[in-house]
Amino acid sequence: MGNDINVVFMGKFGYPSGMASTKRIQHFLDYLNVLSTTTRVLQLRSTDEGADEEQAGSYLGTEYRRIGADLKLDRSLVPALYRYLKEGVDSLKRWRIPGGRNVLYSYGGVTLENVLFILAAKRLGYLVIFDIVEDNTFIEDKLSLPGKIRWLAGEVLDRFFLGLADGVVVISNYLRGLYGKKLAASVPLCLIPISARCAVENRPGREPGPMRIVYAGSFAKKDGIDQLLDAFETVQQKKGNCTLMLCGTGASVKLYQPRIAANPAIQYIGYLDDSAFYRFLLGADVLCVTRTGSTYANAGFPFKLGEYLATGNPVIVSDVGDVRRYLSHMEDAIIVEPGNVSAIAGALEYCLDHPETVAKIGLSGADKCKRYFNPAANGSLLLQLIRKL
């Protein structure tokens, strides 16, 4: 069914291990590989969680290559940049299947890191799909000078090179509306939401002890860590019998370390590999996605929400983006006002006081996850888009 299709997934994400972006790509790969589609991964530059991985290899039937790990702003930049560009273009040439439907799937759209590869792919006859998961116009985190340059360049590149896309995938209705205005009517635009595999049957029984409240993910401003910490400390002082466990990575983690160290009821677990990470989520009593109400937070859609719902554990989630498109308050999740510390604290207190009720909410959330965030359904949407091009 998919023998004539050859898809190269390209982006600055960890591979084969990594966080949200990696998992989104892996779910697409799993679906396509079952259909005997040829798949490859071209990972651009190193990432924190993938820094020790091999530069090339094969994972679950997909050949991958990592390039640009040696790019640094020093005297070695020019030769390293030459190697980066040559290795990337050579990979696209080598991976191209004559007479096949060759597709370059660019996670994140057009960036400084990938624009020359996109141009090269077009010359080689690849069809190009952009996967847009954020609106970086409204990014809130303080950026370094190189970060500011990349952000500004991304805005310019998006404006002038969007026409290279043969198709566009977006993760939210906000982004569908935004890119629907930017794209030519002839370019297919497809909404493919987050995906997660349900693991309710693997959920361990409730262990005695304090209620385990869990946050796992990045520690960016949009993630509302400050508000979650404030709410937790309010409930802890009032009720006790709860712990907050934080898992993940990111440059901003160090900002929260003094506060974590000052409260024995707050634990920072660090970065976990996939198997340990999912065991960690399954062992939670309550999972939190307490995003801020910024435009940036509303534009995307938190991948971790799907992973949380998939456990069958109760979820507290901020009312951002498409959340209410899929979930109902107090039926499938506890939905709170974004950035509202009192609302988060109230939700945590409710979980402490009504464990049986919130357990039912968690199971209903898992049912919604199966219905709306099925990796096979999302993979089918991508394959349908590819066949339209």
C-alpha cells in the first residue's frame, strides 16, 4: 500500500529518544512503517536529551542521521557549517527513491537550520510538507541573542518561503485559521492533533501515602510552573497529605531549583527515558497541565495532555487552545482558568477531597483520548494528505 511512498522527517528534535516533538514524529513513523512505506529521519543539530546518541543508525525500521552536533559559534563554525550542509544535502540525495513519491516532512516549518535543505529537496523533486505546532510570533521566554536572531529569521523565512510547501499540517484550530489565511487555496491544509497510546490497563493500584501530583514536560514560561508551585504550596499548607513531583528538562529548570530545594514536599525527578517516564505518569494520582493564558500557549496544543489522559489518571488542565473542543469540564478533566492560582489550588483540593469522583473523571478522559488522539487515526490523516499531493 505504501511501497511507492518515501518520507524523510526532518527537524530539530531528539531521535530516537526525546520529548513531545520526537513522540509526534515516532507515532507517524510507526503507522507508515506498518504499511511498508519507506521512512527516514534527518535530525538537525543536537538536543539536550539526545546528545549522547549515535550520529546514524536504524530504529524500529527507520534509518536516521544526526547532523550539526559540532556547530559552535567559534573559529570552527565555517568548516562545521560546510559539513552540516553537505551531510544534509547528501542524505536527501541518497535517500531519494527514483520514480517514488518522495516527501520531506519539515517539523516546525521553515527555519534558519533547514531552509537550504528545503530548497535542495525541492530541486531533487521532493514534495514538502510543513508541520506547524506553534506560533512563535508570541513567544514569551527571554531569548539569547542567537535565539532572537533565529526567531526573527523564522518570521521572515515563514513569510517568504511558505510558498515552497506542497502541504501543511497544523496541530490546532488556531493555527489552521492562521495558516488558512497565509496559504494559497491550492495547498492542502490538514489539522492533525496530538496523539497518545492509552495505557489504562497497565495502571498500578493506588499506593498508600500522600497524593502524588505530577507535572512532566518543559519548564518554559507558557507552562505555568510558577502558578502550579503557588497553588500546590497553598493546598499543602492548608491540607497537607500531598507531594508535587516535577519531571522534564529545559534551560529554565534552574530558575525553580531554589524553590524546589526549600520545600521537601516538592521533588524534581529530572529527565527520564521513555519506559521510566511512562511508569512515572502511570504512578501519579493527579496530572497537571497548567498553562498560562498567553496567545503563544493558546496557539499550540500541549502534547503532554494526551500522554496524561492516556494513563486514565485524573488531569487538571488549563482552558487553552482546543482543550474544550475535545474535553468537558468535570467529565473528562478538571478544566481551570489559565494562570489562576486559586482555580488550580481549588482543583487540587477537590482531588484530595473526592478521590473516587476524580478517578471516574480520569477514566472518562482516557476514553476521549482513544477517540480523538489515536495515533493510527492521525497516521491515516497524514497518509491521506501525502496521497493528495
